[in-house]
Amino acid sequence: MLAAAIVRTGLALGTIVFAVIGTVRRGDVGWYAASGLMGTMWWLWDFFVEWLFAPIGAALARLFLEGGDMPPSVIQRTRPSGSKPGWSKPSRANPTFRPPCAWPTSTG
């Protein structure tokens, strides 16, 4: 993650330098706008690295270097294996308890 740290440091320095130049030039709005733009780009860079680039990079590294499968989808993570959508299983703690069905049922 050296490249991400270099970009992050450059954006942070740009934010600070443009704010200082705006202050030295006695409130020049253009420099403050440039500082705000650099700060926004800094925040977006951190967001995309954390939520997009790092997870995709980790998944691809796992796929190509370790020979593993891709991460499970949301449905595979939330549904117990062997269950069908809309079906509920009895609880192991109390076999007589059955959670209510989420789907409307007919009473006929």
C-alpha cells in the first residue's frame, strides 16, 4: 500500500499548502477553493481505497495467488446452507418454537 500512502500524503500536503497560501495572500478565495478541492479528493481517495480498491485487490490476490474462490455473495452469507428462500427451520434451542413466516399465507 505504498502507492496509496504516497497519493494520500500528496493530497494532504496540497490541502495544507493551498490553505496556507490563501491565508498569506490575505483571504484569496481561489486558494481556499483549491484547498477544499484537494481535501475533497483526499477524502474520496481514502473512501475508494478502503471500500473499493483494497477489497477487490485482496479478492484478486486470493484468487490468483492462493487459488481460492471469490468471496461469497450476500445471499450465501446470510442464508444457512441447505435452506430455501422463505423457509424457516425450527430453533435448536427450543424445537417447538417456529419463527413466523415473512411471506403472507392463505388461510383457505
